[in-house]
Amino acid sequence: MTSLRLPQSDGTWLEHKLGEAPVWPRPQAPITSRVAFAAAHVVADRFGENVPGAPAAVDWEATLAFRRHLYSWGLGVAEAMDTAQRGMGLDWPATEELIRRSAAQAKDLGARIAAGVGTDHLSAGEPTLDAVARGYEEQLAVVEDAGAQPILMASRHLAASAAGPDDYLSVYSRLLEQADRPVILHWLGAAFDPALEGYWGSTDVPTATATVLDLIKQHADKIDGIKVSLLDADHERQLRAALPEGVRLYTGDDFHYPQLIRGDGVHHSDALLGVFAAIPAPASAALQALDRGDQTAYDDAFAPTLELARHLFSKPTYYYKTGIAFLAWLNDLQPAFTMVGGLHSARSAIHLAEAFRLADRAGALADPEHSADRLRVFLATTTGVIA
């Protein structure tokens, strides 16, 4: 097999021998044992002025093609989430167009889609709670009109404006009462967005959890589930066991997803994960194995992906999107490695080279030889050394 040299943080180079091209089975029927969404990134227009602070220029053809790729593995798409760079380069006009285009595609394909409802179109600062609620309502109307399931995203504006738990309950109750269909709530931890520290009115996680459960129990008929991204597996297990019957826990824990999705024999987590956009084939194979009760095949598919996931989501965690886009480029799922807002510069060449190595080990590179050729070009440009 071909080998290539990968740069290390100490200035040395690691010889890496490429793995065989993986053979993953595409699903022949819908996945049924779990609901699984991949939070998808957007593909930037390689000829656009995608620099920090500029309006997003999106390659719509490649962006929608990437979603077709995810659907082909039996996954749903969680659209316009933090993976799509909400609040990190993707402005609201581009987000609205993304939601409408992606929802129309999902309808044509008979695929499942949910889309983020936020307040990121509001001006900076601390708006009144009524202004935050109205901002949410504007985006909720767009998502519902497009035909996607709403995901009520955590709001930086609400985190800045709320004085305590009652303010969160007031805003969310107002939205849930008018939603046309059950929504997915969204609890994103400070590791993913430092501006969300103390969300739900407290920095004490058990206190915040009590507020969340109060909201869910009051409006269980309007809530499909809650997506939790706190990277705390024990907390997730406790929360899902306390949820009302019929309300799902969608894991957003990119560090512990295999065990959380598998469950404990009584409760399990469904999935809404950014890492699934990087590992759709292994994730699909694991879920297909779960459908047929093959725990060994489930573990065999998922276990090698975990080191990759923990690397992609290493601190600063909110820059994980760069690794997702890089792997998409390596897999020939986008024509260039560029991102809206210039976010392709957020990870080092060493970090991305290691992402390549771990993706190869995880079977997440469809054609390792082709991906290696792309990596060589990238490393020659960034390090000045032929790999």
C-alpha cells in the first residue's frame, strides 16, 4: 500500500501507510431502530469572497449534493445548525435560502429534514425578551413554511437577555404554543459556544436540567425531543431517563455517541450529530447492524470512528466545522477546501493531517489513494514539504 509522511507538532514527520478502500453497505430499507440526523456543513463558493465578516457565498450545487450523499446512507439531515456555521460565517439571508433549498430537496427525495430556528438575524446586544421571542417567531415561520421540522436552537441573545429560568420558560412556552408540529429543543454547551454559558438560567447543570424538564413536561405534546451537546454521558443518561414517555433524547455528544446510541437496555439516545457528516458510511453501517441486532458489527463499525470524532471536536471545540469540511474535500464531496467566513484557517495543517490519518483508520475515506493525493497538495502548500 502507498504511504505518505504526515507532519507532527514536534517538527518530525510520521510515516503513514494507507488502509484499504472500505466497503460499507448502503441501506436497502429505512433505518428503524434509531432516528439519526447528520448536522450538515455548507460548501463555500470557491470563487466567492468568503473572508471574515463578508456575506456568505455558498456553492449551492455542492451543498445540496452533500446532503444527497448523507441521505443515500439512510441518515436524516439537521439543517442550518451550528455545523453549518450559524453565527460563525453563515448570515441569515444565506441561512434562509439554505433552509428553503434543502427542505425542497428533502421533499423531492422523501427524506427527513429538521432545520434550526434561532435569533442570529437580530442585531448584537441584549434585546428585550419580547424582541428575542419575535426573532425566534420570524425564523420559525420560515422553517415551517419550508416544510422542515423545527429545531429551536439555543440563542445567544436569549442567554444575554434572560435574568433567570422563568425568562427561558416564558420565551420557549410562547414558541411551543404556536408551533405547528412537535419541535426538537437544543441544548448546546459552552464548549461549542462560550456565549451560551449558563443557558436555561443557571451555570449549575442540575438546576438548568430541572428547568428543561419543567418546560418539557409542560409541553410534552409539542416536543419531539431534545438535542443535548454537553459532552457529559452521565448527565445525558440521567436526563433521558427522566423525560416523559415519547420525548426523545437526541445525543449531540460527539465523544460518547456509540454507547449512548446503543443504550443500556432500558433507555437509549437517538442521534443529531455533527460527526455523522464526517462518518456517514460507518455510522450507517453501525445503525444497520443495530436494526438487525448485531452488536458486534455495531461496535466494529463505530469503535474506530471515536478517536477521529474526539480529534475533530478537540478544543477549541467550536472549530470542529473545519475538520468536517476538510474531510468532505478529501472525499471529493466538494471541489475545494474553503469555508464561508474564512473558517478554513481555524485548524492547523498538523491537526488536519491527523484528521486524515484517523479518518483512514476509521474507514471514513471512500478512496484513500485519492484522498492522499489531495492531502499531498494541501501539505505542500501549507508546509512547503512534499508528503
